[in-house]
Amino acid sequence: MASMYQPIVMSRLRAGLLVLLAIAVLTMAWWGMIRMPGKSFTGTPPPLSAEELKLREELVADVRKLGGEIGERNVKYYAQLQAAADFVEQSFVAAGYRPRRDGYDVRGKVCENIDVEIPGASPEIVVIGAHYDSVFGSPGANDNGSGVAALLALARRFAGSRNEHTLRFVAFPNEEPTHFQTPLMGSWVYANRCKARGDRIAAMISLETIGYFSNQRGSQVYPLPGLGLIYPRTGNFIAFVGNVPSRALVRQALGIFREHATIPSEGTALPQNVPGVGWSDQWAFWQHGYPGMMITDTAPFRYPHYHAQTDLPDQLEYDGFTRVVAGMEHVVRELANPSGR
Ligand SMILES: [Zn+2]
């Protein structure tokens, strides 16, 4: 008898174990990477407030400056890269800061990180960053004029503030190829120098291409086929994206955002080798052991003018963009003041 039935029992047992294992893996993946606090905003958003209308004007003006007046800015268009650096520096000065320009050599050209700091009561640092270069062949209004405009708008709103944690606003050069995910990224140099000094970075947020939203169904695509079953197909939301070790930060930031925001939002903490997950400056901080995440409209997975000559200021959707930055002001404030919540 045993010789007749045992193989069947064993194979059923094995199949059962495999199913259990698959369920366990899926549950862990859901628990660790996909589950997020709060509820995404739905319905018709309220009109922009007077403060938000002022913010919108600032964003429009700064995107026009970077993606229109200055245009393509990178090591090939080096004078424009420097003009963008000057613009960032002057904007920080106008907001009441004393910016630092920290240079490094890229094949004979000096490229600079520009940052400002608001010292806090504790040594923990919250870094808000955006890259100010644009890819070869693109004026980079959305990628990443939008991120820099948001960085400057947030810096203006925190000037003179007192916080528990130290706050830094940083603009990086050379995020785009051919420097992308190499030690020549401004953010890599910045994170490396932070690490060497022993800076305690509690959170890094990269503002990466955040100005395009669409209510068209099917306007949102994904780097992996399964993700379209979990996340929306309409590209009207802002995404909070981290790697798995930064999942607590992603959840905390998205939870705060959802308490205040008037625009839909999604969050995910995926392995950093999933296409898109490491495609901005947070990647450089991960390489140095710091938690980091990116805020993005998902760029190539939604924006029709991604990395194109046509990534111009008029292509952005400024109401949605304004709602994102207004929500991020709460995120930055609460991340910098964890016991004030
Ligand atoms: Zn880009």
C-alpha cells in the first residue's frame, strides 16, 4: 500500500507547501512594499486657496526660467548649467539664506552642489533635493525644472523657521545620463561627503519630475506588468517611491501627505532594481546607507514629453503641481518636527 500511495501523498504535500509558501511571500511583499497608510484623495478638489495661487505663480515663473529662458543645461551646455546654478543660488539668497556651492571636477569642468541649511535642535538631518541639470536634447521643464521650482518654493516657506531636525535644501547637477547612477552624479558626491563627515541623514526626499497629471484613463503605465493591477491606470496622482529599506520613510511621508493633500497619491517601497525605482538622486543616498525616497509624477511612465525637445513649460499641469508642493510643505514640516505632530 505504502509503495502505491506514498508518492501521491508526497506530491500533494509538496504542492500544498508550495501554495503556502507563495501565499506567505505575497503577504510579506504586500506588508513590506505595498501596504500604505491613509487614503488617496478622491473627488473634485477644492479651488486653490490664496496661498496656493501665490505658490502656483512662483512655480510657473521658476519653471519658465529653467525650462524656457535657460533651457538645456548639462556638461554639454555648460554655460546654461552654470546659469541654472546661479539662478538657484540667487533664489536662495533672495529667500534669506546663505547658500554654499560645493564643486567637484567632471572631466575638467567644475560642477557644483548648492545647498542651504536651517540648523535644528537635534543632529538628525532631513534633506530635500532636486537635480538642476537636464538630459541631452531636452530643455527639462518638467525633468527637472519642476523639482527645482518646488525645492525653491519649499525653501522660501521654511526660511527663518525653527525645527527639531536640521533641514537642508539641495540642488544637484548631473543626475541625467551619462552621469546617471555613477559617482559623477552631484547627489553621489553630496551623499559621499555627508558620509565622510558623519552627517546623520534621517531622511532624503528627491523631488523628481512632479508637474504632469492627466485624467485620461490609460494615461498611466508601469515598468512591470503586475503593477497595473495594484496601482491606478489614470495618471492623476503623485507617487512616493522608495527602496525596501526606506519603507518606513515612504509610509510616514505618504501618511502625512494624505492628511492634507487635495490630489491623489500612491506609495510603494520596491526593490531598487525594479526599473524606475532608483531613477533619481535618492539612489545615491541609498548607496551610502541613508534612507531616501522620490516624489514623482512617474516621468517616462506617464509624461508624453519625457526627455524630449518638447519638455517645455507649457506642457505642465500647474494646478496639480501646486497641490503636490502644498502637500509636501506639510510633509517637510512634520518630518523635521517629529514630536510636534
Ligand atoms: Zn530625467
